[in-house]
Amino acid sequence: MRNKVLTVAILACAFAATACNTVRGAGRDVKSAGSAVEKSAN
């Protein structure tokens, strides 16, 4: 039982880390798109 809980906890941490990287990447994409729009507006 303890091994299953430990495995689930490790997997949850791995998925959380992956999600953070995905959100960070999406934030960078939105920022670069906003910069491109701002440059073209000027």
C-alpha cells in the first residue's frame, strides 16, 4: 500500500512539473504574439 501511494505521489509531481512547463511555454507564446502585434501597430 505504501509503495502505491509513493508511486502515485511521484507521478503527480511529474505531471505537475510538466503542466508548469506547458503553461510557462504558453505564456511565452502569448507574450511574443502580443509583442508582434504591438510592433505592427506602431
